[in-house]
Amino acid sequence: MLPLCGELGVSVNELLAGRRVEETEYKEQAEANMMDLVRQNQENKKRMALSVICGSVTVVAVVALVIIASYLPLPVAARLAVLALALLTAVAGIGGAAVLDAGAGWFQCPACGALFVPTMAEYVKGHHTFTRRKLTCPECGKRGMCRHRVVF
């Protein structure tokens, strides 16, 4: 943000506020901007925690349904229905976790350091590790393993 502020001739406080800030209200606006950042960071942490919880509950539910379908003496139709339910549970749970994870924070480009939020399509298509995802940076256009940043 500092290079952008330098180019625009504004302070970081004015950039975050989206307007010119008078000297008399500068401190008040700085505190409001800081509170917004803290609130946004807390919301991102909540989304990330919910994503992990959603993924964990999904794994447990799917494993339980597969075990039920495998070991209980069920008719073939019931066994197939339980397996279909396991598949639907997996799709819904993983989809929910992905939506929460994609909306939690930003990704940082390894080439230029820019922070960005990918589209859902790009998020889903990019292969990943626990903390990185292969994405294309909208700033520099390079594709790389972008680090997931939950807090600003």
C-alpha cells in the first residue's frame, strides 16, 4: 500500500477511508480504519475456523456412512442409498468448506507480493497444499503457489 499511497499522494489512512481526511478528524478516521481492519481479520479467522470444522465434520460423516454401508447387513438398494448419501454429504461438505476458505482472507503472489481474492472458479481449479494454492496474480499476471493470508 505504501508505494500506491506515494503515487497517489495520499496517506494510508486516506487510502483506507477512500477520501481526503482533514487534520482535525485524522486521528478519529485512523482509529475507525484500524477497527475495520481488526473486525475484518476476526471475520477471516472465523471463516477459516468454520472451514476447518466443516471439512472435519464432513470427513467423519462420510467415513461413518461408508462404514454403515459396508458392515451392516442391508439390502442392496439401502446400501446404494447410504453410499449415495455419503457422496452427497462429501460434495456438500467439501463445497461448503471451499466457499468458507476462499472467502477467508487473501492470497499473496510470490512474484510481486500483491494480495488478492481469486474467483471461485480459479480457487477450485488451482491445485494446493494446506497453506498455498496455484493461482494467477491479477496484478503481474504470473502463475505461482500463492500463500493464503488470513490476516492483513
